[in-house]
Amino acid sequence: MKKRIKAVALIMCLALLGLSACGKYNDSGDSSQEDSRSEKGGAAGGGTLIVGMDSDLQTLDPGHGYEVYGNMIYYALYDTLYKTYEDSTPVPCLAEDYEMDDTQTIYTFQIKEDVVFSSGNPLTSKDVAFSINRSKNLNGNASPAAANVADIETPDDYSVVITLKEPDAGFLVKLANNAFCVLDSEVVKEHGGTDAEDASTADTAQEWLNQNSAGSGAYVLESWTQNVEVVLNRNENHWGEVKNDKVICKEMPDVNTQIQNLLQGDIDIALSVSADNASQLEGQDGVELYYTPGTTITFLLMNQDPDIGGPMADPKVQQAVRYAINYEELLQISGESAVLPLNIVPQGFTGALEQDSNYTDIEKAKELLKEAGYEDGFTVEFTVATYDTEGMSWTTLGQKIKDDLSKVGINAEIKTSEIGVVIDSYRDGKEQFLLMHWHPDYPDINNQLAFLPGETVGLRANWETSDNQKIDELKNIIMTESDEEKRSAASEELQQVLTEDMPYAFLVQHPKVLGYRANLDGIHYYEVQKINFQDITVK
Amino acid sequence: MAKYILRRLLFVIFLLVGVSLLVFLISHLVPSDPVAANMSPTAMGDPEAVAAYRAKWGLDKPLYQQYFVYLINLLRGDLGTSIRTGNPVIQDLAQFFPATLELSLFAMVIAIALGVTFGVVSAVHRDKPVDYAVRTISIAGVSVPNFWFALLMLFLFYSKLGVFPGGGRVGSRSTTPSGGTGLYVLDGILSGNWELAGEAFMHLLLPALVLGFFTMGLIARQTRSNLLEVTSMDYIRTARAKGLSGGKVITGHALGNALIPVITVMGMGFCNLLGGMVFVEKIFSWPGIGQYAYLSATTLDFPAICGVSLLIAVIYVVMNLVIDILYGIIDPRVRYS
Amino acid sequence: MKTKLHMPKILKYKNFLFKLGLCVCLGWILIAVFAPLIVPQDPYAQDMAARFQAPGAAHWFGTDELGRDVFSRVLLGSRVSITAGLVTVCITVVMGLFYGGIAGYIGGIVDDIMMRLAELVSSFPPLILAMVIAAALGPSIFNSVFAMTIIWWPNYARLMRSMVITLKENEYITASKTLGASHVRILFKEILPNSIGPLLVMATLDIGNAILTFAGLSFLGLGTQPPVPEWGAMVSDGVANMNCWWISTFPGLSIFLMSIGANFVGDGMRDYMDPKLQKE
């Protein structure tokens, strides 16, 4: 028996070794694999791009999409009238030109004339109208972006007239949102799509759109296997040059796995690297890191309602908290390329306010607390969800804040919770003292006005109205003024008012980090679409 | 015998109904609004969109009504629609379960093969260094945090040694096969696609090893202790006295009887696997039920939570039934208790 | 049969692994008890300049993402982890003991129903149950322990019941009954002392498991509230920074050591109590 067992064990080991010899899973030093990769590319610029990500894709129907990595795929599959790249400046894509009337509610767009969908159908204004109306009427997650559209007319095949309900200075930027992706109306209708008023119940195209694309973008959707991968193929009918033959986005929920795969060359780009574990990739052969400041802001919310907020409802306490935080050290924790927003508009948006990062002042904080009647400090419950922003763990941030606050006498007791539970209570305005983040839906100041009294986030802090009329005045200017400079000035003035009068303490704009193979060219990170596959080539 | 099986079957039905009720109640204890967890912040601001959402998922009806609707649908094979993925839960389960099944089967095979081997070796060389070494390894199997162990193994065998691939069910340059049973090795063999079968096999080995490590420990210890117990029995002494060699005694007489209780452990071990599944699947990018369960639980996706719990409970119950029946066949005493 | 006399003998038991396990467990328990006194540095003190330092003279186990001394945190963390493990096991043993004892002793339909209920509870996937309970009641040490006890007591109930069933057929029980002993007396004086052995063995083997499960729950974000150090939470914090291997490895090793110690003790106890093994 012993002999038999030993024999079996030996055979098993040999078998394993033998099988493993058949395929080495280690790219480094294995030149034959490298050659075959560039061979697949064929002509220079072709090839397959493999991207590792931790995504939450729930649909690939642009009329329904609302996920962090959704736009990365939508930008590859579909075109919109305008797209955004750097600096949140809208760049014409399908639209060649536009005109806006004096009421600032009627936009007339001229669209490109030689664009053809992947199906071969020509792209005309009716497709634009269909797509936008569909998004609006679907009542899905993407619909609010199109909610301000009152009417769309198509006087001829290549002009689109969009009438808005209210003036919106950020409209062009909004057009980059997936709600405005142009779908091939004929193909979508064939598969049950409709843009009529009852689209929310009548449209049945989502299932088909999850597995096929009907767009004019550089790529065509070959397949989507949920929680596994998205496979994109080159669109032969695209109006521009397509840099890669194939793009495979593999889902790898664990960041360490992504890093290991990147190091071994099994993926070309790792999207989930965070500032903390970027050090695993630093200085490694064949791998590069890319840092860029992001626009997602973490902030502290202090409830204005005295019944809920307790001591946090007192404006003096709120200001004391802002003075107590050690911003320099926060930057250290958050990693390279982190910046301090210090106010509602992130750095990088037009209208951001330049402020001194050395805002910390422990003495002033203690004085304010004394004035507010809390000379001996107080204890408060601090809700921190087990979540992260761009890989930065909220529990780490929370512990740092707790430490900072303890220096002025505030004892913040951390209470962790699942994000689902916290989000609910946060949206109901029931949180006393909370760590939260804000990810802009689109890169424009208007989106950030949600922090103002009576707006989305303001209400969550029970900040319904402010005695300061300036705030309302400036808000209106920002929302409607079409002159960028005037808007910017108004935004800066608004933030100066807010600096000492708001129930928030803004923490950090978290950097985005990417890991990528050194033989890739053109790597750049954009807030909306993350990676633009069209930029990237294999050297 | 038939009566015994019938009794067990009736009980199984009772269990399943009970579990569905339990699952339903517990998942509704959570004081949170799934709408908030699954709609975009701007969409939430639109009352029409929210109302449409609530109506679609029937979140407005009283609890007991919701349960009966749920139960009726269940009997029709409809597990509801996942709030998170938008697919019918049964479709999601059908998609993700094969991955977990394949992995668990492999893990069990490895656990049983290694576990029994180690157990026998350990028992035969009792109290010698080999015994201590094996016991330490088996106990290590049940003492190590599996998420940490998984990462360690990945690092060691993928990055450092390059022996195994770094996660996923197929290579990063291959695309997922569709159709078939979803068990890639089997599909590959059945369709003659040896490349697929081989690739899937290699991708299975490391996660299966990590997952099975815990169960291997359990089986090894159980085998050892049972074997020791059995070999001290009289009929073994008789066999030895008759002149049979050590090896023959063990395989011929002792092992068979010793393995009976181990069957229970194997069953327990299989269900334990489902516990460690969440971590291993995450680290090895394995799109299975474990990940699905975790994502459903944290996003408060009630239909999905109920569906997954029910599935796992069914597996557990069926496993127990099979073991009980096996016991009944092998050990006549059990039938008459 | 007085069980008291047997206990000291067990300490002389020759089994090397058993003694090793005992030393390890006692060592950790001592550390847990005296942790606040023996920590070389403040486990809560953050130091931005000293983040992610490798193990060295200043910090024997290195520092974590907030510059805290990992060695001190591991020592202090033993309190929560070991207490949680021990408490869980104690509660489940007691619960299982009573439930299974009563079910087994009364027998019949009561036994059937009680056992079916126990099986129902244990059919429920444990991790999901724990996640849901923690999400519903809020993460805390208490709730995690609560979730774990709900999952585990059926095992002990089943074990106890099966032992009670065999024991109650014994002649000396029948003898006691004939002599007029009440059921309670029989349960406490005759059945309990003879069945506690295997339960204790299972309990010691489960301590390691309990600590691991608790660590797993902390890994998922349920359990202790930061910044209180706990081994499982520390491993999960460190997992995000695998190249700073010391952050997860030392707490991971501690879990491993405690667990393995408890397991050796359990194994040893089982070997000791098995009369057949004594013959060899």
C-alpha cells in the first residue's frame, strides 16, 4: 500500500511538471511569445490590446449605462456629437459646427456627412434624434442627462436642432455622456428599440445591445460575458483610422492579480492600480506607471440639522474641523498626483479656486471650538463605509481624520458599514458625520453645484437654504452664463463665500494611477472615458 | 431501505421551504433601500425614474405578500430578476454556477487524493517524524486564512515560478468559450477541442489546490484517526496474525471501514468549499457563484441573495441526502436507527 | 468515576505536539491578557513620516499604511481575535450542549423536530448569513460573534445528541433511573461528564476555525471598528499592499500560530481520551 501510494504521488507530480512544461505562463525572457504578439498585429499599429479591470458593467446599452467604466466601452463603440478629452473642453466629434440662439435654449448642429455605421447604414440626423429621444424616454439610469432636452428636430439629413427646456451652460460637455451616443436607428428598431414616449416599457432592444453594438465608433462589440470580459473588434466601416485589431477587457477583481498579470505580460494595461500598491510596479522591467490627478473628491459631511448633527451642526465647529485637518499628510497618504480641492470645484475644472494648501491651523480650530462652547471637546459618531475611491481605502482616511480631530479635542468614533446601507442613510439626510465621495457625472462646474443649499448634496446635509443671498445669485450666473470667463469668476467668488460657510470639509482629489507595459504608446487617462483605445499602439 | 430514503426526501422538501422562508426574511431584515444602492445619484433625483424602478421590482407590497409571490414563482422555476445585473436570477446562476462547480469538483478531487494519502501515511507511521510533518501540514490547511494563502500561492507559483497561470478560466488572450455545459475541461474533451481542455485544466489547478487545502487537512486528519481506530480492532489483529502483510491489511481490511466516516467529512468539506469560494474566486478572477454572492450581499440585491442562498442550501441538502443514503447502503446499522 | 483525577495526568501526556500546542496557546492568552502593558509602542500612534517601513530596529514588525507599529498592533490585536474565538466557541458549546442534550434525552418526535430545525439553520450558507446579519445590525465585534454562533451551534447540538442517545441506553443510566434519580440529576451527573470530552475536543479544534472566520469577516469589512487592531482586519489592510509583506504576514502568522496551537491541543486531547489508542 505504501509503495502504491508513493508511486501514485510520484506519477501525479511528474504529470503536473510535465503539463507545466507545455506552457510557460511567464512572458519575461520568453521571446517566442513576444514575437507572436507583434505578429498578430500584422502591419504596424495593429494588434491586440488586453486590459485588466475591476468593473461593474451591468449593460452595454448606452441608453441605460451608468457605470464607472461604461464610457470606456461606449467611446470605443459609439460616437457622440461632442466628446471631451483634456480639461473638460468639449471637442467636436460627429458635429462639425454648432449655433446657439439668443435664448440659449436652441442649439443647431451640423453633422459629418460621410459617416457610416458598422452595419453599413449611413449615419444621418434621424439617428441622432432617435438615440437622444430613446435615452430620454427609457427612464433609465442614463435618462437624467437627457432630461433637459425638450425637443429635437431634423430639418435635413445632416442638421439637428435641439431645444432645451432651460439654458444650460454645460450642455456641450454633457453631450459626451453616453445618453447621447448615436445608435443605428434602423438596426436598433429591428431588435425592438423605440424612442417613443413609452420606451420605458416598450423598448426591448437592451438585451440585443448588450451583445452587439450599433454604432459608428472605431470598434464593434464582439461579445460581452458578464463578470469575465468584453471583446471588441476593429470596425471596418469606421470613418477614421483604427489603431488596434482587437481589444479584450478582462475582469480581474483583485488588484494584486492585475499587478501580477501586468508584470508577467499577460495583460497590457492594469486599470485598478492604486497609489498605495503602485510601488509594486515601480522600477520593474517592462512596466511603466502613469499618474494623473483625478476629479473624484472625498469629503466630510456634517449635518446642519441640530437634531441629527448635534455639535456638527454648529458653523463654528464645522470651520474648526476644516482647520483641524492636516491636509499635507492627507496628500501624503493619497499618493503622488493627489491634489487638494479645498472647495466644491475640483482642480482641473474651469472655475476652480486656487487656495493655499497649508490651510491647517490647530490653534484657530481650538479657539473656534471654545467659542462654540466645546472647550473640552466632544464625542461624535463618524460613519465610514468600507469602500474606496480609486483604491484609497476610506477606513484609512477615516482613521487619519480621527487622529487629526483628536488633536483639537474632538473624539470621532468610527462606525463602519456596508456602502449600500450608508448610501441610503446619506441620501435621506440622516447621517451626522460622514465620509463620502463625489464623482462628477460630467466635467463641468454645474455638476458641482449639487453641493449648494437646496441642491442634491446640500439636502443630504440638511442645508436647505442659506441666509447668504450671494450664493443663489452666483449659482444662477454659473448655470446660465455662456461667457466662460464670467462663469469662472462667479465660480471663484462663490467658493470664497463658501470657504467659511458650508457643512463640508473637502479632503482630497484622488489620483488615478495606471500600470501599463512599456511597449505601449499613447497611454493617457481621461476622466470620462478612462482609456481611449484609439490613442494606443503597440511599439 | 425505500422507507428510509422516502423519509429523507420528505425532509429535504421541508428543509428547502424552510430555507427559502429564512432566506427571504433575513434578506428583508436589512434596513436599506436597494433602489438607492443601484440607481445613479442623478437618476435618484428624478421621482418618476424612482417610482418606475420601485414598481418594476414590487418593492411597495407588504412583506408577506412579497413572500408568497416569491414562493409561487420559485415553484415555477422563476427566481426573480436581479436588481444589480438586470438578468433573471436563474439565468445568472446558470451562467456562474458551472465555474464554481468545476472548481469545487477539482478541489474535492485534489483534497480527497492528497487527504487520504496523507492520512494513511500518517497513520501507518504513527508518532514518527513523517506523522508529525503530515499532521502539521493538515492542520496548517485548516489554520491558514485562505485569502492570504491564495495570494501567496498566486505570487509564488505564477510570478516567481511561472508554473501556473495568473487567474481566469482561460488565458488572457483567449476568449471565453460559449455553449456546452460550462465546464470547460469537459466541454473541451467532448468536442475534441484539446487546446481548450488543456488550457482550462491548467487554469483550474492552482485555485483548486488553494481551495482544497482546507478540506485536504480535514480529510487527512479524519482518515488518520479512523484508520488508527480501526487498526486497533480485533479483526485487524486476526488478519495480521494470519500472516497478511501490513500493506494488504490496510488496503484490504482497514481502509474500507475507516473511510466510511470520512465520507461525512467529504460532504462537509464540499460545503466548506463554498465558504472559501468568495475569496478564491476574487483573487483568481473566477466568475463563479462566490463572487456573485458577495456582490449581491453588499449591494442588497434581494432576489439574487435569495437565489444564491437557495442554490447553496439545495447543494448542501442534496449532499447530505446523498451521504445519508450512501451510509445507509454501506452501514446497515444506520438504516434501522 | 471521578474526572478530576484525570486532568493532571493529561499534562504528563507524552505527546510532543500536544505540549507544543499547549505552550503556544497559553503564550498567546498571556499576551492577550497583558497586551496593554507589554506593547513597546502605542498601537494607535500614527506617524506619516514612517509609513510602510520594513521590519527593522525601530519597528520589529515594520509599520503600516498610517505609520503605526505593527508589532504592538499584533500584540494588542490578540485580545480581540482570541476573545472573539473563545467566546464564540464557549457560547456555541453551551448552546449545543443544552439543545442537543435535551433533544437526545427526550427522544422521539421532539428529538426529530429539534434536529430538523438545527439542520435547517446549518443549511444556510454561513458567509451570506454573516454578511446579511452584519449589514442588518451594523458591523461590530458583538454582531460578528453573534453571526458565528448562529452558524455553528448546530454542529455541537448534533454531536451532543448522538452521544446522549448512545449513553442513555447504558446500563448504569437504567440503574440510576431504577434507583429513582430524576432526569435532571441523570443529565448532570451521569451524562454530562461522559459526553463533555468529545465536545471539548471539537471546541478546541474549532477555536482556530472561529478565529479564522472572524478574520474573514473582518476582511469583508464586518467586525471590529477601526482603529482597534484585530488580526483579520490587519491582514485585509495589508492585502492591498502585498509588497509590504509584513503588514499581512505577521497578523496572518499569528492567526496561524494560535489556530495550530489550538488544533494540536485538540488533537492531543482526542488521542488521549481514546481508550483504544491507549493500548498501543
